[in-house]
Amino acid sequence: MRFRHGLLVFILTAAGFAATSSDAAAAGCKAPGNASEFEVSVNIDVGEPSVSNNLSKAQLGRSYMHGRKGQILGTTRSGLELRWTISYKLRNWKKQYCFWVASADVDISYHQLEVIIASEHEPGSCEYEAVLDHEYEHVEVAQEILRPYAKQISAALASVAIPTFHQPSIANSPEDAREEVEAIFRSTLHPVRDKINRALEVNQAVVDTKENYRRTWRRCKNW
């Protein structure tokens, strides 16, 4: 399941950066008149989990939270990935480069979303299905966490000063131009990524309650 959220973002300028861009524009660093607005596209991919049954209880380890001698009968692994691609425009200008950002694609997804059921429980057995149902609660939490963040990421990028065709900036080289904007994206989007990870930790803990574990244990007899 894939969600796409796109909108035109009109950048709000921050004092220090805007002053540099304004000075550059005033000095003649200008984008062509047919340049388009800066567009951000945020793509959320919640993914579909894979299910495996090839690790034993001993390999999965133990946890005091899991009851029944602390055996882990199943687990869900998820790895959050945040990536972006930025489209730049540059013009030679007085032995330097006049540059601005035309568009950006931001992708957030799970590079790993995997449910593992202890190999002692065969597919189709009561125990396998009980553990699978519990782990799918974790999957649903992981998927639901991501969905609201398209708008939040767009809003975060709208709150910082990115060189656009309205207010381009100046760099000594294309590499300097790229690094300037990459630094803005890192400082803006990494906190959003960290916020998602904190929300995952909190919400997943709600699934792993003692009552939830008792309910799972009561479903079957051959643990």
C-alpha cells in the first residue's frame, strides 16, 4: 500500500539565510523567469511484512516480559528508512554558481518489516496462528505510525529557508550548493525520523502487555 502526498510549498525565509539569498539576488543572481515553484513530494510506503518460521525459541532469545519462562515465541522486526532526492538548478554567475532547488522527493518506508514465528510452532497450528495474530498487531502499529507523517514532513520543510527561484543562493561550486541544501534537509528531517522512532517504541509497548500475552497463551494448549 503506497500513499503519495504532494503539494507546492512556498518557503518561509529564516533571517540569516534569507539575507544571504536577498543580497545575492540584488547583486544579479536570478533564476530565469520561466522557473517553476519549489515542489515537495512526500511518499509513504507502509510495506507488507514477510513471515518466516526458521528460527528456534533458543535463537529468538528470552525476555522477562514474555512470561512462560521468558521464551520469545515470535517477534516483529522493522527498520525505518528516510531518503530524499533533490533536484537542483545552477547557473554560472561571476565565477560562482547561482543555484536554487526545483523539487524534492522524500521517501519514508520500512526497509525491513519481518514477522518471525519460532520454528517449534508449525504453520497452521493453534500456537503458530496465536503468535502470528499477536505479531500482526505490531505490524499494524508500525504501519499506522507512518501514515500521518506526509503532511508533517511537508510542513517541516515549509518552515525552513531553502533556496528557491524566488530567492536563489550563491555557492563556489555545485558541490557546495548541494551540501548547503543537504544540510538543511538533514537538520529538518532527521528530527522527524527520530520522532517516528520514539512513537514506534511507545506504541509497540502498548501491544506487549502482560494481559495481551495471557490472552495469547490461553488460546492454545501445546506451548
